[in-house]
Amino acid sequence: MAIDRRNFLKGAVATSVTAMLPVNWVFAQNRPAGMAAMDVSAVKWSKVDHLPEHFKVLNSSPLNAFPPEHLLDPATTPSDVAFIRWNGQMPDFENINPDTWEFTVDGESIETPKTYTIAELKKKFKTHTQQLVLECGGNSRVNFYPNAKGNQWSNSAVFCAEWTGVLVKDVLADCGVKSDAVYTAHYGADKHISGKGAAISRGVPIEAAMNENALIAWAMNGEDIPYMHGYPLRIVFGGRPGSVSQKCATGIGVRDRVHDGKKMAAPAYQVPKNPVAPGEKVDNKDFKIIEEMIVKSLITSPQTGGEVALGDSIEVRGHAWAGVREVTKVEVSYDYGTTWQSASLTKPANPTAWQQWAITLKLPQTGYYEIWARATDSQGDSQPMVQPQWNPKGYLFNGCHRIALRVG
């Protein structure tokens, strides 16, 4: 598989990048380590062989892949490094016509079901652009011990892109939401890996759909949504598990009960109601749905494994986020949590966007170091220094991120 992707990249660079980029690669010296020239057709990647070498592919059917952590350094994540997570077969993107694509609002708790084209959504409702964090519920699963089943995501199954669309709440209000509404139901065009039925259909409590941080989006980072990220329309919920941000969205329902769509039943995207011992089996009746993501941080620079000279100052930086809450503090330690230093921290661009933090360190002597980062949210919850509460599906790992450096 890696060989195929490498050959594809070489071909893409030869036929597309070299032909369309200037011979002189301007500012090439500033590019993050490990990043090759972007294939300018990245918005139309549609299969595993299209991915460049900086992606680690966990599986190809369904396609799941993630970049190295240091490539997530920009405040707004470029689409060509955002992690990719599919639950089933991707649609035939080449035959999708966005001009005729329809989005239907219905369900037991909708007064007047309606269907909209993308053009009608743009014309009828106010357009909003927001930076929203999408994080897989299983991000960092690889760090759990004992091992939890599922895709062994590293720490980069998360990104914060800029999304443009209309508010979910405005569209629901246009159809009328009944007083008995309980949950939303999200629908998309991707099919189960067998080709029969939906790949995934999840939702959120109705209160979550009626706030300012839920969009029906047609653009990502100012361009049409890339195929891999849900072209031509995506429901996007900041601060919630990424699985509720339905790709290739065809509609949203408003239910008078908790939605019972594909991957809503336990144990999918659920954690035990009560703490369990590592490795303990849990009955399905003893799980609860993950409604919100939790406080977490990521070190994006310097790249782990680097070496610096004794006496040199090092800027350590990254991002922090806290689901639907705000991060109020980020601290950094280079002595295994014995002491902590406060980093500078930006405000979020809007609620549920991630925040940037940075600190300058001067490590005191030669040798091996680990740099740890710890975020605290607006309700006082902090990241644990070690493994958080273990759960059978490996969700919500938010132990301190750490990188290794050597001072010579």
C-alpha cells in the first residue's frame, strides 16, 4: 500500500505539482519537516492511493488515516493534513452534482418537513464562517493500556478547520421544532462497507443543535469541501465527537426520542456509566453516549525526537481545546510533572475553536528530556498526567501529550 501511494505521489508531483507550481518553490525553507509539495488536486482525493506519504493509513476499507502531529501546527488546519475517518464506502464523488444535491429536514418532531438545495440554503439563511474542532472520539486510543479495540489513532485524529455554511438552528427553526423534540438524526450518502444500508447515522441532544456552533457547511477553509471531508455538504458540530459531523450530508431529522441510527447503540461512541477496572468487560446496558469532548492539548513544535544545543532557548507551542468549554490555562513541564510553567494562551476564534499556546524554555543540562503539556478548562477540569479512566472502546484519552528532546 505504501509503495502504491508513494508512486502516486511521485506521479502527481511530476504531472500536477511540477506543472502547476512555480519552478522556484517560494518559502520552501519554511515548510514543516516531512511535508512535500501539496498535490494541488488534493480537494479531489477519493481513495487511499491518492494520499501523500505524510499520512499513516490505519486501514483502507473503510479509509482511516492521520498525519504526524507536527503538521498540525497551523492555527487553521490545512485540508491536506486533516485526519480522514470514514465508516463505510465513500460516495461516487465524480458523479455528484452540487447544483442538484438536496438536504431534507424531517422527523417526528418537525412541524413542516422541507427539502433544500445548496443554493436555497445560501439564499434563504445567513451565512456563517467558524473555526470548529473536529476530533475522533477514539483520538489517542493507542495510548490506552491494556489495549482497547478499534483504530489505533495516534494523537492527531483532530483538526480545527474554518467552515462556512448556515446554522443548523436557523434551518430547523424554518421548519418548526415541536416541544417534544429530544434528539437530532443525521443522514449522509455514504453506505455501509457491504454496500447495504447506512454507514453511520448519529445525532446530538436537541439543545446542542440549537446553539451557535453547529453548521450545515458547504466550504472548508474557503473552498468546496474536499471529497475526503464530506463534499458537497457536511453537518459540522464543534466540541462534539467527530462522528456526529455527518459527511456528504443529505438531511437532518428531529426525533422525539434518542436517535436509534447506525452506530448510536452501545458500545459505539459510548463509555461506561461508572468507572471500571482496566480490561474489565462491560454490559451494553451500562454504557452512556459521549455527548461532548473533553479538555486536551497537543504539542506541535518542536517535533519529537529533536536535538538542541545546551543554552539555546526553545519555543514549545501547540493547541488546546475543551469540547464546548474554553481552555483557561496551559502548563508545561520538563521534569515529569514535578514543576509546571504557565504558557501564553490565546482566546478561541469562536466557541469550540481550539486555542494556541506557546512557551519559551531553556533546558538546564545536557541529556534526554520529555516535554509535557497540560490544559485546564473553564470548569476546572485538567488533563491527567497519566492514563485517564480506561474504557473498553478506548474513547476520550486525554492524558498529557509529551514529546522527547535531547540537549547536547
